[in-house]
Amino acid sequence: MEKKTTTTKSASKSSIQFGFIFGLIMILEFVIGYVLNIDPQSNKVYGLIINLLNFLVLPLTFIYLACDNYKTKINSGFISFNECLKIGVSVCVIAGLIYGLFSATFAYIFPEYFEEMFRKMRTIMAQENSKLTSEQIDMTISFSKKFMNPAISIPTTVVMYAFFGLIYSLIIGAIVKKDANQSF
């Protein structure tokens, strides 16, 4: 029983460490885009790269690193599928929470950034889809603004990253799992 408690604490230590790094990298991407005034809506390549990084490459990488760290450095070369799921979802939840809190704080400190983003969004929507009426564009933007509310955006971000963490953990868990009772 004592071993199980120590193992759980070590798994959470690995999750917190890699989830924190993952969250900081997402914040750094956002800050670099802000400082360099790169708009992901008008610069489609930048937006695609950021989305690929944040929703595919970074989660897979950090879930793998956290599971591998736990397996090799903490648990004597063993990791169960269940532990991979716990670690992977925890990494993504922590990263999503850190990024969600940062984004909400940023929106509070620099509301003009998001107002400018909505103005650009209005222009792009009008240019790319001439069938939309002004009322439809206003409704879309007001809906987007509602999702900027921290009471909605933070939980949504956390749940979204938890979902991705679960899916990626299933894949990574199938690859890296090695139960203590396996023999080759």
C-alpha cells in the first residue's frame, strides 16, 4: 500500500512538471505572436502552425515525455496503460488550465487586443463570405465574445485539452506500457 501512494505522487510529479512546461510553451507562442503583431486570422500559415503545435505536436510530445520519464526514472522501467492515461490527461489538463488562466488574464489586461481581433474577424468574414448579412456577422462575433468570458473560456479550454489528452494517452499508452508482470 505504501508503494502505491509513493508511485501516485511520483506520477503526479511527472505530470505537473511536463504539463507546466507545455502550458508555458503555449503562453510563449501567444506572447511572441502578440509582440511581433502576427495575426493568426489573416496569416493562415502562422495560424495553421500554431494549431498543429498546440493540438497535435506538443500534446503528443509532452505526454510521451511524461510517461517515459515516469517509466524510466521513477518506476524502474514499468508503466501500466492506466498510469499512461492518468499522466497524459493530467499533463494536458494542467497545460490547458495554465493557458486558460493566462488567456483570461491577458484579455483583462489588454482588452483592446481582442477588440482588434474581432474587428479583423468581421472584415475577413465579410470578404470571404459575401452571403453573410451584417446581422449574421454580428451574431457570430457576439457568440465569440461570449466564449471569451473567463467563466466559459477556462473550463472549455481545460475540457478540450483533457479530451485531446485522453485520445493521445490512449495511443501513447499502447506504445510505451510495460507492466511489471510482463516477461520477454
